[in-house]
Amino acid sequence: MLKRKETISFQAFMDQSYKKKKQTKIYSIGPISPFAFFHMSSPLVHTYVALGIVGGLTIGAVLLEKYLVRNDYIFASNLLSNGLYYGVRIGGIGFIGYAFIRILLML
């Protein structure tokens, strides 16, 4: 039926066409399309953004470590290497835990 007050014509009242649901067109958007990103749910978008940030930080840390090793800053490079190693491990465990909790909430 109607969700809010609307004025309908007498003809629509007589043939009861106002009761028929309006069918919306569903466009098939492939996963490769850049527009597919806009149709995702908010938590899914946040997950992809967080993964992108973590990936960018990881790539930046690796490039910084490479620079430090080339310029003989061994101690700083070792600290960065250990921080990157344990940070990726903790982040991976955290992401697996987050995905597991999200799956449990969907059931």
C-alpha cells in the first residue's frame, strides 16, 4: 500500500493500480566496475578502507627499511623490521578475529 499520504486519481483507485509495488530496475554492476564500490554496505567499505591503509603503511615501512639498510642505519632498520614483523602478525590476527566476529553476527 502507500507508505505516506499521497493523492491518487480516481482511475487509479478504481483499478487499484496504486496497490501495485513500483518495480525498480536492478542494474548488474560487475565487480571490476568502479561503481561497484558505491553499492557496498558501510561496514564493508570501512573494512576495505582499513585494509588499504594497512597495506599502504606496510609498503611505506618496507621502502623505509630498504632505504635505512642502503644507508647503513642498521639499528634503526632492525627496529623497524621487528616492529613491522610483529605489527603485521598482530594486525593479521586482529583482522581474522574481526572477520570471525562479523561472520558470527551474520548468523
